[in-house]
Amino acid sequence: MPDHPFALQSTMLCRRGWLLSVGALLVMLVSLPRVQAAPVEAARAEAQVQALQRAGDAVVALEITATEGATSAENLGRRRTGSGVVIGPDGLILTIGYLLLEAETIEVLTPDDRRLPARQVAYDLATGFALVRPLVPLPGIEPVPLAGVGGLKPGELLLAATGGSGGAEVAFTRLVGTRPFSGNWEYHIDIALFTSPPIANHSGASLFNRNGELVGIGSLLVREAGGPNRLPGNMFVPVELLRPVLAEMESTGRTRASVRPWLGLSSFERDGHVQIVRVDRWGPSLEAGLQPGDVVLEIDGVRVATLEAFYKQLWTRPDAEADVELTVQQGAEIRKVKVHAVDRMRTLRKPEGI
């Protein structure tokens, strides 16, 4: 049973899958009858609503155009839209990194419908985060506080917010659980947040706890978020991964952990094996002769049966530019293939003049 009016109304909205503006949320929650709640509970609910209002006011929309000929446009398109959230007093915005791959122009759409040019501050392969800073100040927007995931429990109500014209839109969702995540695009984090029901506009969406603290940034739709009901949902990258590297990202544009070997493969786990499903047309694996359907059995003589094991073994090398030996099964044949790995960032196009 919900313990106070905020939880009661949140549960109703979550079940209905409603998407509403922060202003509508504030009106609905403040208008709840207080006769059912003790004064302390009512005051607590009121404080939470105000915190969520401030959080929603910090969420912005992002519009990105990739540079002409961007290799990432094949999968992401040249024009991209998503969300970000202000985390710094100077207007620094946190978002998901893939939105900014090979970005030529970046515009920030504020809650009061201002359209501001911005520049990319950092893109970090290791975490998946990116930082953006408007070229003109963002007066009146308070940065949101960051929170860890230690206090979150499965089933807990959370608020997902996306930027848009006229302000943020919000939807209630629930935490299904936390666990490691391996992406098919040579990406792994040791902890990720999974929520359900899903939101469609997930790219860079902000995930807040009931105190208005930022806990995650939206990355993906997933078919199964986990839990006993195996419901569809979203994967959010927890902002606690940002805390140790924020200063490094601001000063260098990425982290040292992002300088690691890249093969240009997309792979899935199938029947206890790592199977290649796509070979990047601009990546080193194509030149080495790897093909979709190949099964990776070993990397440098070490057996790998999961994406996590595959990536972590690959990333043990101290340098991004390195020869890597893969043992692969191609049809009925098992052979060893040498791939000269590269630094992913060196393969990305930059706007002219940069």
C-alpha cells in the first residue's frame, strides 16, 4: 500500500502509462486531498513535488546534425533528437553519447522555447555519457543533484523526463532491477538501471528518484527489462558512473578508459557463444576477413563465451592500436584471424576546421 499521497498518485499514473508535463504533475499532486495524510506526510509529499518541479525545469531537448559523410549516420541518421539535463552551474548538460557521434551542429531547446547553439565538451566511450555546453548562458535553470543507486529498490517509483517544446514531459516508471549490461556495439558497464513500463523517447532522458535527484540517463529500449514478468522497458546508464570521471571528461574530452582497442563488430550471445551479426564497413575487422555469422571462440587464446568476457579480454591491452588474434568458427572451419584494433575515436569524422 503506498505510504503517502505522492506514492498513491504516482502508482495510478504509472499503471495508466500517462505522459504529462511537469506543470500538470505539480497541479495534480498538490490538489490531492490532504485529509488522508498526516501533516508530516503532506509536507514531505509537497517537498518532493517541488523537487521534481525543479528537476523537470532542468531537462532540455537537443537537436543534433552530424557532419557530412558521418559513418555513424548509417545507424543513427544524420539528424538526431534527444534530451539532456543541466548538471552544472555554468549550464553544463549531460546526455547520452551516441547522440553526439560526429556532431557538426548542436542546438539546445530550453523549457521556455529558447533555441541556443551549443558545443560538445566530451564524449566518453567507456560510460556512454556525453557533455554539452551552450554557447550562451542558461539563466534561471538550476543544476540537478546527482544520486547513486544504492538506496533504490526493485519496484520503486521513478520519474523519467524528456525535453520538448514548452518544457519537459514526464512519465512514471518503476525500477525493475540493476545488473551489468553488455551492448552488441563493443560496450559494457558493470551496472545499469532497468525500468518498466518503457518510454519511447529514451535517448538522453533523465531518470529521477522521488526527491528530484538524477539517477540515470536513458540509453535504450529493451525487450525484457528483467524481473519475474519479463516486461519491456528501458536501460538507463547510472550517473554514479559519471562522478569519478566528470572532471577528466571536462578537461580532456573523454576518459583514459575510453582509449581502448576497437574491432568494429556487432555481436550477440547465442547458445553460450559470441556470434558476429554485423561487421562495420569502416572498421578493422572487415579488412581482416571477419563476416556476419562467424562465432568468436577465443581472443588471444583465452576462451570467451559472453560479450562481457569478450570485451574485458579485449580491453586488457594497454594500447588501443594493437594486433588481436581471434579464434573464430566460420561454418565448419575453425581458424585464427589477426585483427589490427584501432582507437574508435580516430575513425570518427569531425566538422571542417576542427
